[in-house]
Amino acid sequence: METGHLKNVPGITISNNSKLTTVEKNYDKDELQQYQDSEGNNLLPDFQKTLEKEIYVSYDTKTKIVGSYDATTLKLFGALSNAYNYFQVHLFDDMLSHVVLTLNRNTRSGGYYMESGWVDDGEIKPEININPKMLHYDAIFVMSILVHELCHHMQSLYGKPGRGRYHNKQYAKIMEAIGLMCSHNGKPGGNKTGDSMSHYIIEGGRFKQVFDAMPKKYLLPFTSAIPPKTEKEIATAQKKIKTKYKCATCAMTVWGAPHQYVLCGNCKSALIERT
């Protein structure tokens, strides 16, 4: 799938050299056995043809599994990794670099993107997190959260992200080109820019088409035993939350309710909300 839809987004720079080169990892017999269950079934993500091209996922791990063996973690994160690679090939034409994928409940959002989350042998690796509580919802919604975060990664690599967690107009254009519409409340007519941003799926858009063709085994195999909080519970919790605001000029800090517009008394400039 070509990226003409992304090249039309203002400010996005995509060169002919943007596409990644990934290779398949070849495992010897002894190495492969540690990634098999008791029946000999392979637990690594599949190397198989999907839609128009081959996806080769490179797993170059030197970690040996010790102690009692359990395939649960490999099963979950193998599916998550396959989902990432599937969408980054078929929505982003294989142009997105590898990230560290995490599942973290300790967040108020359905997911997040962190440009500098990890260090691997001196190399900075971004992080994409999916809140496991979102696995209480339908698979298409969960995958749309993953793609929402991939759009942040796309903008970080080829565009100009907004300050802090601000979702700017360029980001909204990337989302729309992919087949997701930015909306602060997740409904048609919602604000397309802002700090807190949800989305809804564009019917007939690229994301919906690619998801419908997605192999079912790429979907996350588990659901969450802990449901998300209700809107009333969220509203009550947010009243108790205090957020740190910092002036970019003089570094003065204050604490207050989240999502407020605060001016620095010294510099008369807007303070940046820290999350």
C-alpha cells in the first residue's frame, strides 16, 4: 500500500529512503525449541504473506528462558508485535522504526506514545503503550488505539509534533489520511486538536479496510479482567488530581487542576502542563 495519502499531509517529509529494511531471523533447532509449546507449535510471531507483501519480523534475542516455562507472555506480546508490524506495513508502507511495546494500566488514557522511552545499547527507542483495560472493548477499537499511537510515531519521525501532549492540526491530518478522525470526545463534531484527544473510525476509510483484512491471530488473545472506569468515576477521580505547570522561560512551577490555561506572573507567558 503506497503512502501517497501521507505525502499529502502538510509538513510531512517522506523520502525514497524512508522504507525500513527488515530481515527474518533464522533459528537453529535448539534455539527454536524454547519458543515452542509442549505440542511443538511455534510461539513466535508468524512470517507470512498478508495482503500485498511479505512481513518479516526480526527477532534477534539472546535471552534464554530459564526456570519453569510459560508461553503466556510470548503469546500476548507476540500478537501485539504482529499487530504493530501489520499496521505499520499496510498503513504506513513499512516506514516506521521499531518501538518498545508495553501494556500499562497506570495511565488515564487508552494508550500513549513516548518518543524517548527506552535506551538499547545507547540507542533511544520510543515506547507505545496500550492500557490493558481497553481490552474490555471490541478488537477494532483496541487496534484503533494502537494505530492512534502509530500516528504519533509517524509524526515524530517525519513531521512536527505539537508541544507536550498537544495534538496539532498536522497530527489530525495524519489520522484522517489513515482512516481515523480526531475528536476530543470520540464523536463526530468533536474538536480535532487539543491535549486530550480521542478519535472515531471513519467508515470505509483505510484503517477499517485494513482491519477487516487483518488475520484474526494478530488480535490480542486476552481480554481484561478489570473493566475501565465509568465516566462518573473518571470525573470524580479527576477532581482530586493536581497537575504540575512549568514556565519554559523562567522555570517557575505551580500546581493546579489539569487542562487549565495558566500565565506566568513573571514572564506573562503560558505555562506548560507537565504529564
